[in-house]
Amino acid sequence: MKLELGSVTDCGKIREANEDSLGVFEPADPLVREQKGCLCVVADGLGGLEAGEVASALAVATVHEYFYAPASGGKIEQSLRNAVQAANMRIFDEGQGALVDARRMETTLTVLVMARATAYIAHVGDSRLYLIRNRSLRRLTTDHSQVGEMMRLGLLTAEEARQHPYRHIINRSLGSHPIVHPDFQRVPMQIGDTFVLCSDGLWSELEEHELVDAVVGHQPQEACQELYTLIMGREAADNMSVVIAHVTEVDSSPAPEGRLAAFLRRTGLRSEAEDNQA
């Protein structure tokens, strides 16, 4: 698998602090990269002042730490689930402990793992993940918000949702409860696919055709800068973050062996499970 990557985050024109955080992680170890792939994360902190900034930064750092931890093993989906729950618990504990004055230490979280020929997705809140394929835009995440729920029930149009007074109220976030219930899914990747992760400070300012026009035909970092320029030319009242990943090559061969299995085979030893089968 080969990728082209880009990212931008900014506090916008109105706010003084940036409560968004993002991360793009490609392991230096070729075997780890082959087993676990590339990790992209966008988090939009809630609560104001220091609370949101700390929550989003903790989310990105913890997901990265736990997803690639040797103890997490080689199974991508389980590693991703464990990493999201670990991030939630860390933020919840921080909110209950040292930052008691923060009142509401929470964050959205959208995670994309690209490994071999599959995209693995975890999502909580109203940051979004889009897939652009053949100039067609598909939203892969569902907004966990009051306005998002009203739209699903047919009570609001997309245009009405943009101006609704409850548009910033989130129904599900990291840090609000000890256990979080993210959405998880897998999507097969194709050469030429482009994934766009972004906070609501970006997607709420753009029409879908503007997003496609800014991304298609540009290198990811150039596309991020194009989107930044569009947002800053408007009200830009919120923080904005975007990560773009363009797929230039996929690998559909079987997944590589885990480190233990590979070591045992190289040394001529067998695992306990193999001995039991013999």
C-alpha cells in the first residue's frame, strides 16, 4: 500500500485557541506498517478553554499509543476498538480528576486506519470522514448530534441544519461516560480513492461540490491548503482541521504473519498451538 498524505489545522478567524487536534502516523518499522497500516485521526475538543484542547490532544495521543502498542497484537479491528476505549477512559479520568474546573472535558473522534486493501473506521461525534472515488463524494460517518438525529428523522433539511441553534450539541463523545459506543466499519479501498477527515469547522462551511473541487486533481497537502484558503475566506468562526489521504497503491495479498509466528518459523521452533495440532 502506498499513500499520499496532507493535513492542516487552524483556530479560525474568531477563536483564540485551537481545540482541534489531528495526527497522521506511518510506522517506521516496515513490518509494523504492513501489519497495522497508516493511522489518521481528527478530534474536536468540547468544553471551552483548556478542557477541549486537552481532551482532543489526549484522544489523538492515546489512540496512537494503544493502536500500535506491541501488546495490542496484529489484529487491526480489535486494536482499534481497544485504542478508542482507552482514549475515552483516559479523558474521562482526567475530567473527573485534575481538571475538575474544566466542567466538560470531551472530544469528538474520527479515526481512519488504512492497511493493505482495507480502510478501518472508528467514529464518535460530528467530525466526519468522506470518501471521494471517481469524483463522487460519499460520507462514511454519521453525525452523533441533535441536529444529525433530527435530519435522520426527516425533521430538518441540510440547509435548515446549518442554521439551527442546536447544531453544535453532540449526543455522543469521548470523555462523557466511562464507556463509549463508537461506530465501526470497514471499507474496501481502490487505487485512486481519497479519504478526507475533518472537523465541523471545515465541513459546515462548505458545500459538498466545493469539497470535491478542492480535493480532486490536487496533491493532498495542496488540497488541504486550498480548503484552508476557502474557509478563511468565510466566517471561519470555529476551529478547522482536515487530513487527506490519497491511495496510490493497494496490496490484496494475504496479511503478513505476526512477529511471534515469523520468529518461530525462522528459528525452526513451533508454538504451543502448532504442537497441539501435530
